[in-house]
Amino acid sequence: MSAIAGRLSRVFVSFDNGATYNNLDGIVDANLNGNIDELETTSHDDDGIRKYIPNHSDFTADLTMRWDEASTSQIELLDTILPTPVLFKLRFMLENLAGKIQFEADCFATSYSPSSPLDDTAGLDVTLRLSAVTKGVVP
């Protein structure tokens, strides 16, 4: 097994319903978080052993960025949050190389946190709620 450098990953966003995707600038950390609900199906016939089946899944993405006022993609991302939240499209990839796995989804921001620390660069943290997540390959 070979290690994959995190710096090869990319997050692309589309604010025009998928017609064009642009690199989301300034990414420091990008995490795709998945959860699958479980349904208990245990009955008296199961000899005291609980049984479960998978149910619905849900996903979020946590993004940590270095703030760049000159970044069109960061400004457009903020425009999807304020003044009114809107849906946009996301591509999340661990390696920005043709043929590698990528995830695509519709999403919107559920939280955001601009920061201006004393001893570091300004930042922007955003959590996105993802819908209709699909797994494909980088073109």
C-alpha cells in the first residue's frame, strides 16, 4: 500500500449548477464525513444476538481555508451563505489525478467561522451538508 499526500487533494465548487467547476482556493484541511444510520432487526428468534441492517446515510464536509480576499471561489462561497443560503455543487478528491476517486454532491453551508488570530493568517472554516453524494472518477 502506498501513502497519499494530503496536499494532492482538491475541492472544486460549482455555483452554476455544474456547468463549470473552480478550485476552492486556500484549503488547509478538507474532511468528508459520512454516517450510515442503522436499524435494529432483532427478534425473539435471534438467540440473544442483536441484528442490524443499514438505513439512510448522511454526509458533511468540513473545510478549513486560509482566507484570501482576492480568491473568487472563496468570495463566491461566502455569497452562498450570506445573505441567504443557497445550494451549490461540490467535488471532493483525495488525489487530483485522472482516474482517481472523487465524490460529487449538492451542498449548502450549515456553519461558517471566519477567524483572525493574533499569531496566524486569517482563516475561514465552513461545514457543508451534502445531498445526493455520488462516487466517480476524476476526468
